[in-house]
Amino acid sequence: MSHPPIVSDLIVVGCGISGLAAAIGAAEEGLSVTVLTKADEPWQSNTYYAQGGIVGNGQDDSGDKLAKDIIAAGVGLNWRESVHLLASEGPDLVDSLLVDRAGIPFSRNGKGELDLTREAAHSVRRIYHHKDLSGRSIQEGLLAYAAQLEGRINIYPHMQALDIITNNHHSTDSQERYRPLRAIGLYVLDARNNEVMNIYGSSIILATGGVGGVYQHSSNPSLASGDGISMAYRAGAAILNAEFVQFHPTTLFHRDVKNFLISESLRGEGGLLVNLDGERFMSRYNPDMMELAPRDEVSRAIYREMDRTGTACVFLDARQIDMNLEDRFPGIHEKCASVGIDISREPIPVVPAAHYFCGGIKVDLEGHTSLPGLLAVGETACTGVHGANRLASISLLEGLYFGYRAGKRSADSGVTPSSRLRKSIPEWIFPVEEDDIDPILVKNDRNTIRSLMWNYTGIIRNRKRLNRALSDLNYFSHRINSFYREARLSRKLIELRNTVVTASLITRAAKSNDNSIGCHYVE
Ligand code: SIN
């Protein structure tokens, strides 16, 4: 059974595109990197499930054009410096790291050129994809590339980070409380044997992904419980723009399949949205752009249509698309077929779902949070790139670029915790008498929180709903915290604790912003 080392140059928590890019950037600088993931396998991340693709160098494209599209989607709330940096340097990193070095097999046309696709609100074709399996190809390619870096990157599955260790908060040496605050390590649960370890790093990068698992309907795997955001918040790091949760209009609605995205590119290729009566209802909401209206508008239209007709879903009809659907959309075709839906013969039942967190842990251009020693990258970080809403297919680019950058720069900013300091940190304290967790309570609490977030802090918000959400969440926080102190630790329990913290952060931010902007919509 392999354990992570007690001290590394860099600890990365999370194993999607941003975590792997950070690990690769740091390993290229000669650092030893410990990557922790709570998943059972290193490939299990949000990245793996991305379908659409990643923004690269487009036709007749430029950094300025890309920046303009990003800022238009973000309704101008974006941090300009961060956008311009990403737009001018990000696409070249896609070419050099993903295409040239990691050899990701992006789809190509008959001439062997990259097949550039387009999604809503992009002014040119600039998205690299591998059919509808882009995330899977990127994840697999980066894992294979990371493995080649002379053993400098070691990935440990089943490792759930519990809390960030800082000198000020945890050291038993009274002098440490007067020294500058710094994150020095993590308490980590090894889910295989229920042991908690103290793990230290010169720097710690959180790359723990998004918050979709806080909502009843989500395109993210249920692992996405806002763990990094919740840990950073408990340690005192600043959180920014938490009201901006982007909802995707279409995920598969089926009793046996949860969290499966039906890519926007299906609508891009001509898929139509219809209600139970077969009516193209988008004509009532945006007659000019119809199915290709901005994501948040389409999500609201579907939500209203479901409410108006009293149905639990609408339908995406791909039958009229003039291409071989099995070849262009193998992932969607296969998943739907697995539950008896032939997408070339019948409409797909779909429901909107929480998809992407535009807010997160506030970081600077190098990924540093407001807590020294702690960095954050990818969806868990707020780089300011997305402002109030996110442009499609930009998240993988953001994760790659800022992840790689933070990994490289962490070589300059790390401070190894001394053995004296490490000795002054207590072991994790288990309750004297641990209660066995009743799994039904944990499951039901999480489901109740997901349902209240969907209904009250969801696609359409108002003051009454947000007040209700907050008072229910306060009650749950209190209950879950006392439960957490007495019960035996497990991944599900830790996720429940993080879910209630993250849900409260989103709801409080939503309540403090009365203006509808981007994906935050208040009526
Ligand atoms: C999609 O394929 O519809 C999602 C792409 C994205 O969110 O960037």
C-alpha cells in the first residue's frame, strides 16, 4: 500500500486538467510533486467528462478577438489582465503542450488539419475537439505525459484532503501565532484504511474542480462538492464571485443516468429543443437565436417551459441533423443507447443542470490565494477570466494555462516547513467514541441540500427563495457540524460537510447581489 511522502516540494490536490498541468509545470522545473485525488482512479475528474473541446488557435483568430469574446460572455465583469494573458498565451500552450508534447489525438479533417469547431458566442472557429470525447482524450494524454517526467510526479488515489494546516492555526508552538501566516500542509484521509495523515509541502495547489455536486441536476460527477473552496474558506482565504454558477441547458434526463451532458455542439449542428407537444418553444423566448441563444437564456427558457407545462424535462431532437451521429457524437450516442434511446430516431429527454462555477478562490495571475503558501487553479479558482459568465470551451484552456503557470512559478515561491515546525503540528484528533455513520442520514442530507439549491439558489432566484435557502442551510450547517465532530470519517461525510459550506457561500453571494448579470438571474 503506497503512502504519499510526508514532505514534497509541491502538493497538488486534484487530478483534472488544471492539477495535471500544474504538476507538469512544476516537474519541468525539477520539483517533486505529490498529486492527491479522492477518486479511486486518477482519470476520474470533471475534465474527463468534458465533451465540447478546448479553445486553440483559430482561423483568422487573434488574442484580441478571443479576449473580446470572453469579455462579451462575461458581461464585462472580467479581470482584463487575466483575460488578455490567457487569450494571448493560452492557445500556443495548447499547441505546444497538448498537441506537440502530449500528442492528444484531436480530430482532423481530410487534409490532416485540426478540425476546428465553433460554439455559441465565439466569433471564429477555434475549438479543438476529439469527436465528443475531448475531455477523455486530454485527461488520458496528460496522465501519460506526466508519467514520462522522470518519476517526479506521483499520483495517489483514495486521498481525501480534509483541511489545510497553517502555522498560525495549528502549531502548538506559541511563537508560531506571531509569525506570518502560511499554509504548510494538509490533513489527508486515506480512504482505504481510514487513517488521517499530516502531509507537508513547500507549496500547496488546490485543483479540486467545481461545485456541480451541490445541485440536484448537474453535468459534473457527484465528486464535485466544492471541497477546495470549502477548505480554503475555512482556512481564511478569500472567495470571489460565488453567485455565478453557470447552468448548462441540456443534460440527459433519465432515471438510471445522472449527470450526463448533452453537448451544446449537438444544437450547434442543428439539434432542436421541443416540449412534450413537439413545439419549438424557444420561439417564445428568443425568436432570433432560438436554440443557439446564450446558455443562461436557454436554461431559463427550459426551466420556465418545464414550470409552465408541469413537466420534468424537455426534449432535444437530433433526428434532422444531416450527419452520421454515431460517428460525430459517439459518447452521447452510446450513453443514450445504453438506456434504450436511439438519438437518430427519437428525441432525447433533457434538463438544465449546474455546469460550471465562474467564481471560486480569489487568486492573482500566478495562482496565489490570499493565504500565503496556498495556490488554486482551474474551476476551484477565480482568476477573473469568466466575469459574470463563461464562454463555452474556455474552461479547459483556463485550467491548462493557469495550472501550468502556477506549477512553474511555485518553484520560486515555496518555503519548506522546517522539521521543528512540522513536529509542532498535532495529529488529527478523532472523537473519543466514534459513532458509526448512518449512511441514509448522510445521503438524505446531501439530497435535501441539492434539492434546495436547485429550487431556491438555482437558475431563477428571488429574495424569498434565497432567504429560505439560507435559513435551511444554516440549520443544516449546525446539524452537519455536530454530526461531523462525532462520527467516523468517510468520503461521503466529508463531501456533505463541504457541500453545505459551498452551498452557503453561493447563496450568501447570490443574496448580496440584487442585479441580474450573466448567469446570476434575480427576478
Ligand atoms: C458543451 O459541450 O456543451 C460544454 C462545453 C463547455 O461548457 O465549455
